[in-house]
Amino acid sequence: MPRNTLLLLGRLLIAALFLPSGLETLSNLDGAASYFAGLGLPLSTLAAWGAGLFETAAGVLILIGWQTPIAALLLALFAAFAGFVGHFGQGGEDATLRLMHSQAFWKDIAIAGGLFILAASGAGAYSLDTRLR
């Protein structure tokens, strides 16, 4: 498959993760804030707003391919941070829960890796970045 088609497909799949997640966070701020508070994050309501807005906005930027290197880099850092804060070492004595958190952690790290690649490669020909050049 040609490079630009693969970059578009990758952007669509990344947006399919972050856009719904951001919108879901914004539609359930109390639940997200409660989850963040349980992780020990300060200002959990503000963190929920910030995470929801960031995931939504960055997901849109990735989807349309505008400011892609910046959006991808910030999303990569966000995904790595979320993995470490939300999943690393979580699960306690429950082996099943530990496994679930371990898998979620490594998926977050892998997503960050893909986003670093997108930040380095750019959005490709089918993007606003290219059209606006």
C-alpha cells in the first residue's frame, strides 16, 4: 500500500481511539474526575476537563492532518503519562486485574510509539498540513 494511504489509515485509526475517549470523558466528567481522584491526581475535575478537551482536540487534529507533528508528539506524551499513572503497577493482589493493567500499560506505550512515528513522518499527502503548504 502506498505510504500516503498508510499514513491516512493510521491517522484515522488513532483518531478513532482519542476522539470517542475525549468525548466520553467530557460527557461523564463526574465519573472521570472520580477515577482521576482515585489515582491520586490533584484537581481531578480540572484534570477530567483537560483530558477530555485535549483528547478531543488532538484527535480532530490528527484526523484532519493539521499540525500533525505537534499533535502527535503531545498525544504520545499523554498516552505514555496515562499508561504510567493509570496502569503501571496497578491491580494489587488480583492476578487478573494485574494482567489487565499490564496489558493496558503496554498498549498505551505502543500507542505512544506509533504517535512518535507519526510525529516524525508527518501526516502525508492526504492532510491539511500538505494542502496548506
